[in-house]
Amino acid sequence: MSRYKVLKASDIRQYWSEVVNEVACENTRILIEKSGVPVASVVSRQDLEWLEERRLEIGRVAGDNG
């Protein structure tokens, strides 16, 4: 099961190697905040592939209905 944590952009820069290892090895999702506002995420390759598959499925469904 995936879990996520919130990190500040400055922490991401400082601990990039550790963040990458945690995402890749522990299946953690990282939400990056800048001035307290969520601006980006770091996800595993598997999560990215899953998201891309969902995007394509939604596009096909939307195309079928339009």
C-alpha cells in the first residue's frame, strides 16, 4: 500500500537522493509544498505508469461520448 508525505521544496533540494530512494524502494509518494502550497509530486515509475493508463482510459471514454 502506498503512503505519502509532505515535504517543503527546500527539503527536497537538500535530501533529493534520500527522497528518490524512498519513492523507489518504499513506494512512498511525496507531495512538495512551496510556501505551504502543494505544487508538485514525486511518484514511483509504477505509479506514473498507472496514472498514464488512467489518463488514456479517460480520454477513450470521453472520445466515445463526444
